[in-house]
Amino acid sequence: MTIRANWSYPTAIKFGAGRIAELAEQCKAVGLARPLLVTDKALAALPITQAALDQLDAAGLGRAVFSEVDPNPNETNMADGIAAYKAGGHDGVICFGGGSALDLGKMIALMHDQTVSVWDLEDIGDWWTRADGSKIAPIIAVPTTAGTGSEVGRAGVLTNSQTHKKKIIFHPKLLPAVTICDPELTVGMPKFITAGTGMDALAHCLEAYCSPFYHPMSQGIALEGMRLVFENLPKVYADPNDLEARSHMMSAAAMGAVAFQKGLGAIHSLSHPIGAVYGTHHGTTNAVVMPMVLDFNRAAIEDRIEKAAAYLGIAGGFDGFRARIMELRATLGIPETLTAMGVEAARLDELTEMALEDPSCGGNPVEMTRENTRALFEACL
């Protein structure tokens, strides 16, 4: 066998409680003098955001903030953010928040001075080369949730408000110059956000681990990421102030995003259209469909899951692993079905077509066809 692959691993990470105090220092280190902090509407008014802005202001970097970020950000949010970026004469972006703010901040940094459409930069082949890389603004990422892993990624997810389709927009220069991972910032998350984002991290690790592509480094990272989630997500859900467990979850989130260079699968190809059409929380949606996708893929992944279960200390092989996921979902109050999230059987044909167009389906261990994908959606209702 001839092994051939292209690999890339991520950025400088300042990890640890209290390290948000280094934000202004890191801005100056990458040459930012007038950064725009991009966050979501709810987070903008919270003390952690105001403290970050105070720090920037005290360092002479201003306190500009853009917070018109929807839970599933779209091109209208991006256009408004670009207008704010240009009006303020900014020279870089601080992405501050969960996946929505991180992704939209990246899109503002990418598109503020491009001549091509953002949809021309979808993660297909070498489409990223259509962008002028010299016009991408520097990015600093500060996650306030532990799930998406976008803080160590080279892409962002943007929803097309006309077609209601989520698109993955990629460019190597979307990798943040510096990431500050401070678990103290995650302490104030509502419990349902802690649960949903944590299950997002698990989904990334699980799908990367099951992906059939060759990437042994990602394989190892995915396996250890799963261990961290299984051991620490129930702890932070029960005790939001458990900083050690919060730290491990923040690590798991970054590990999941690193690992899914190896590929994702049906969990995400189902979740993306559901989120685009119904506005559901991405990580929570992943958690709802996770056991059904495991069943769908069982014939192709059973041996691999048995090995994972042994490493994770889960008895019972595949069935024991699936039972642990069901137990975790119950502990976290995850809805049992898509019907409980408002998904309607009448729209399954539409969702199926969207799922088959999602690039994640290409990494699923079992080939996704129109027939079996619709049947999978039905099993999730």
C-alpha cells in the first residue's frame, strides 16, 4: 500500500484560566491597532465581554464591538459586520463567543475587501484560491463555549438566507493567528448551552474517529477527545464552576476540530440542514441524531467502536458504547427525537436533498443514498 496524505495542524494557543488578561498583549503581538470584537447579542452585554473591551480600551486599542450575529449566521449578518469593520477603519477581528460569533468573525475578516462572492469560496476543491489571501485580516479567537472548535479551524459555516443551506467557507488564512482558551469564560454558560456544545465536541471526535480516511494523528486525538468529554461533560453540567473539568472540555472542543480534518459524517450532514431550516442549536441537534447514525453505520464501524469502548473503559463493545451515549443524553436533558425539536415529516424530502449536498456526507463510513438518508431521517423523528 502506498500511503499519501496532506496534513495541517493548528495555531498558537494560550490555554489556561485567567489568560483572557493577555488579550490586548496578543492583539499587539500580531500587529492589531484597531480590532473589531465580534460577538453575539446575548454575550455582548455580559461582564466577560465588557471586561475584554475595557482591557482593549485601556491598552489604546478602542472598544469597538459588532454583535448582530444570529445563532446560525448568514450573509446579511456578514454584510452588516463588514460595514461596521469598514466604518471603523479596523485592521483585524477578535472572534469572541461560541461557534456563531467565531464563524461570522472569520467571514468578516475574510470578505471585507474581496471582489468575489463568499459563496465562491465554499470548501470545494481549490475554490479557496479564488480569494486574495493578502486581503484577509488577522484573526484572534476567544471561545466562550467548549464545543465548536472553530477557534483552531480554517473554515467557517455560513447559512444562505435564500436557500436555507449551510455552507462551509474555507481558506488557510482563516486559521486564527492566536487563540486564547480561558475556561473561566465558559463558567456562565446556561446549562443547555453547556450540554449542546459539549455534545458537539463529542460528535466531532466520534465522527472523525469513524471516518474511513487515513489520518492516524487525528485518529488518536479523536479518541482522547472522546474520553475527555465522557469524563468531564457530566461534571460541568452538574457543577458549572468546576474549572478543571471546564478546562478538559475546552481541550476536547479544540481536539475535535483538529481531528475532523480526517472527516465528518452523517451526524453533521443531517444536523446542518435541520439547523438551517429550523434554526435549532447545532450541537443539540448532533446529540439527537447521534445514536441513530451509530445504528446506520454499525456494519462499517462496529470493530472500531469496540476498540474505542475498550480504551474508554466502557463494557459491552458497540452496544455498551451506544448505551453510554444514551445515558449521557438523558443526563444532559437532550431531546429524544427530531420531532421534539419541531422537525416535520412533511419536510423530509427537502432535508434529505440538503443532507446529500452537505460535504460531511462524503466522510460517512456508509455511502449515503437518497433512500437510506431519508430512512435515517425517519428513524430520527
